Amino acid sequence: MRWSRKDLLDLQSLSPEEITAILDTAREFKAVGGRAIKKVPPLRGRTVVNLFVEPSTRTRISFELAAVRLSADVINFTAEASSLKKGETLKDTAKNLQALRADFIIIRHSAAGAPHFLARVLDAHVVNAGDGAHEHPTQGLLDVFTMREHKGRIAGLKVTILGDILYSRVARSNIWALQKLGAEVTLCGPPTLVPPIFREMGCRVTANLDDAVADADVVNLLRIQHERQRQTMFPSLGEYTSLFGITRDRLKKMKPDVLIMHPGPINRGVEVESDVADGVHSVILEQVTNGLAVRMAALYLINGAHGGTPEEN
């Protein structure tokens, strides 16, 4: 299918065909990453601005490298050293970047809806790199891409998302993508962090870890989002680990081919033991590698897929 959207703001609004188009294109770009010369020309002459108003390591570097690999010029925006600290509005900042002929604005912001707002007021392409507790579409895509690479399909997979669901934008993007592609999603964690309202999204909700992971094909772990919580949601990290942490003993009770995933950063010894995070079931570092291919695919498609297919470059 031909991509027709100006922006990538969420996965909730994408069709299964659009999600699959990004995944298929990412597979081609992952092959490009295996070449001796990894740079291709589709974004030559384009300017990409990383407008990260919220801290990030993996996502910012991944987007920067994706744009560079596509031959774009890249500008990294630091909020702490910008006019935002002087009271300038996000709209005015973005408008000024567009006036400097920025073609892409990749935004990460603590306010849910910030990318959608910019998409309405800018002619430049807007890509959501995470907005509040709303969505993180490219993380959702790279997670699904990794699952599909290992399992060969998404339809029919049983995926358990474990941890802080309430405050997680990653969880929401995963839920939308997985369900659109036919997976069965189970959410597990403390009841304060996995409220029953998530059943309205079509998910199974449980606070019983053994039940949640017994027949799971994939277990995607989420860290506790302390920076977004307004109150204490469970007694202590020690209690959380004892009830919901993935240990070697708990791993032994899962399917022998289960995938252990985590979007990072990992809190070792809290949501997962180091032996599990670094073990044979873990695909955590593969997620990082796949994130580069997915973000290259997203930028390529949003640009209008100009400059030939990945194989032709």
C-alpha cells in the first residue's frame, strides 16, 4: 500500500494495513543495516529536528541515527538550553523551527497530545517520540516487529504486558498494535497500576503473575514510571519484586520459547533479574537494533517513500 499520512502520531488511528506496511518496510531497512555502507539517500536534502522536551537516551539517539542513515541533516534540540526556558510556547518554538525550513519535527513531550497539537499547526511532518502517558508509537512498532521476527506472526500470539500499565505510553501503543494484528493481550501488575478499565480496550486483566505468564508467548516488562505517578501505588519496590518481578525460578514455569522484552531503561533486580535480562530468552538488545530499522521505515514512508525502495538504494 502507498503511505498517505503526513505524520505519525499514534497507533490507535492506524489500520492493520498501515502498521504492516511499516513493519514490512522496516524489515527491508534492517537488511540495509547489515551492509558495509549503511547510508541510503531517501532523505537527502531534508532537515530533521529532534525536539525532545523530555529526557531520552535510546529514542533520541535511535531517531538521530535513523535520520543520518537516510542522509538527512539532523538538529538536536535541547529544552534546557532553549527559549522554552524563557517562557516561549511550544507552538512558537516549533513555528520558528519550521521557519528555518525543518522538514520533520520529532517530538517527545511530557504532555499527552503535544504531537497532535503541533501536527495541526505545522506543515512539517510531525513524529511522536512519546507524549506523556498517551502513546509511544515507534516503540510499539519495534516491539511488534521484534515479536514477528521471532514468532513469524502476530495473529494468535499470547502477549503479556507486565508492570506499570496505568502510566505507560508504551503499553498503550503495544495494546493498539497487537490487537489490530490479532494478538491476545493480557495485562498484569498491581491492581492500582492495572485498573479494570483496561478491559474496555479488549485486554485480559489480572493481578496473578503465574496466571498471566503461564501460557504467554511473549512477556513484555515495563518499569515503574515514578516520574509520572502522583501518589504511591504500592507499598515498596521490594514487595513489587516479590510479587511481579521476573526471576530465574519464575522463568522456568513459562513456555520454553517465551520471549522476554523490555523497552528500557531496565531497573535490574526490580522488574527483572539480571540473569533473565541477559539470558537466552531476552531480546532486549534486539529491540534496540530493530528500533533503528523501524524509525528509518517511518521517516521514509512519511516522506512519501521518495528516492526508491530500500533495496534500490
